Amino acid sequence: MGRPRKFDYDEALLSAMSVFWAKGYDGASLRDLTKAMGITGPSMYAAFGDKRELFLKTIDQYADVDGCKPVVDFEAEEDIQKAVRGFLEEVIQYATDSGYGAKGCFLASSVSTNIGQVDGVDERVRKAIDDTDQRLAQRFEREKQKGTLPPDFPSLQRAALLYDIRQGYMFRGRAGWTAEELKRDLDHRIQMILSF
């Protein structure tokens, strides 16, 4: 029977994600990773596998938990105007102050550079994008059923546009734009998303 873990699995995974986010997959050494995670090499291998498996687990963690808060808020808000505004404001906040030290989006700024380079990344990134598009589109579909949006409102296309605006904000945040700068054209973007 193995010894029980003496570390928090999720916290260690978030710490590893921060290293990959800041240094990239190739730039993150095993020493960097284990130091940030507060564990030994053997403990890392036992709990997470090799560096590639650890990287894939950080992608899954980000896509399942961290990357979803704006989407969860968007789904929960009953007023569609407030839902779109809340989604974009949450994204702007995250783009300019993620709480992990690195700005922007982990998938866009760190993970996507490894598409075609690290096995398993391609399908995870595509799944994260497709899943988000579908969830956003379902929220627009609810509005169509309520009659707030017309029957021919292009839900999936506007969901993709909303996601693409999110990624643009993330890129600008990574490049140093402030929240105030990103919010200047918020009303225009909301109008663009909901226009019919």
C-alpha cells in the first residue's frame, strides 16, 4: 500500500500551470515545476506522470475550472444584455489580472504554441473551443425560445464571435492594455453581439 500524498493535488496542478504559463512547455524544467509544486521529482511522476502528462493535466484543469467562470456567469444571468456585459467584464478583469501572475489566456498564450508539437494538445484546445462555443450558443438559444432574440438569430456564429472577442481581450491584456482601456468600446461590442 502506497504512502498517502502530503500535498494538495489541485494546488500543485495550478502551480505547475503557472510555470508552464510563464515559461512555456519547453522552457519549464522539471526543477522549475517540482519547486513551484512543492514536491519531489518522484512524487511528481507518481501523481502526474511525466512532463507531457503534467502539461496535459494543466490544460484539462484550466479548461474545466479556471477558464469557465465567465461562461458560468453568462449562463446564470437571466437578462441577455447583462449576461453579455458581465461575460466581457469578467474576461477583461481576468485578462488584466488573472491572479496567477501571468496575464491573458493560458490556452492562447502558452498552450496553443505547442499544437503539433506535444501529443494531445491539439484535440484538447479544439475541444475547449468547441465546448465553449456550444455553451455560449445554448444561452442565445434560450433567448430565442423566450422571444428576446428573433428565431433566425445566428446563435453559434455569435457565440464564436463572443469567444473571439474574449481571446482578443486576453491578447491585449497580455500585451499590457489596462482594464479601463479595454472597457472603452464595451457598449459597441455588446451591440455587435446582440444586433439582428
